Amino acid sequence: MSTLIVYSGGSNTSAVANYIAEKTGGKAVAVEDASRIDLNSYDKVVIGTRVRAGKVPSDISEYVSKNKAVIDGKSPAFFLCCLYSSEKGKKQLEKISSEIGISKSVYINKGKKTIKEAGNPVDSFIASL
Ligand SMILES: Cc1cc2nc3c(=O)[nH]c(=O)nc-3n(C[C@H](O)[C@H](O)[C@H](O)COP(=O)(O)O)c2cc1C
């Protein structure tokens, strides 16, 4: 099973994307470089992004909508790097994952810190892929 992780964001988002790649033996690629990658050669696709003022960067939403048909066939999953947690975090994730169109999703707050903790939510997310 090969997994491609396409992400948009800064240091937290890229750290989480690379962590998922390392744990799955997959490949993490920034969205600006993703056009060079053939999605068809992967079994699974994970999309990851940060959020600012309730919005995700347009490059990632454009990438997903442009490649929707292929992504939908690759058991897609979505992670959101954010600051909100608890109910506020869940609500924000629900709204954004529905806009992106990927229902299997998780929010990760304090991404770089989170991946250093044992049994963190990224590990459960990876297990669910
Ligand atoms: C200008 C700005 C706006 C932000 N807006 C939100 C927001 O609406 N919701 C949220 O949960 N986090 C928000 N955050 C927090 C970031 O999403 C969070 O720190 C995330 O981990 C950043 O990922 P990055 O390091 O990949 O950029 C905001 C951060 C900044 C700097």
C-alpha cells in the first residue's frame, strides 16, 4: 500500500505530513510540487493543510477539486493543523472537511509538539488509513 500525502502549510503541517509519510512508508509532497506526481501510482491519498481565520489555503482546495475524481478513488483522508481543540476544534474540522469533500478527517493542534507524544492523535489517524 503506497500513500501519498499532499499538504499546504508551514512547519506544523509539513512536520505532520512527513511524520505520516515516515510511519506509512509513503511520500509527502508540498502542494506546489504535487502537479509533478502521478496520483494514479498511489493506493491512498492524504490531504493536509493549516487553517487561518477559518480558511484553508486556496492552493490545496484547488488541488483537491481539480483531482477530485482520482482522489475519491484513493481512500482519501484529511488532516487539519489548527489551534482550536475540543468542541470548537471539532466544529471547525467538520466545516472544513465538508468543504474539502473528505469525510475521514482529524484535527491536529500544535502539530510539531503533538507528533512527539506517544499515542498521539496522528498515530490513531494513521491506524485508520
Ligand atoms: C494569522 C493566523 C490565523 C489563524 N487562524 C486560525 C483559525 O482560524 N483556527 C485555528 O484553529 N487556528 C488558527 N491559527 C493557528 C494555526 O492554524 C496553527 O498554528 C497551525 O498549526 C499552523 O500550521 P503551520 O505551522 O503549518 O502554518 C491561525 C494562525 C495564524 C498565524
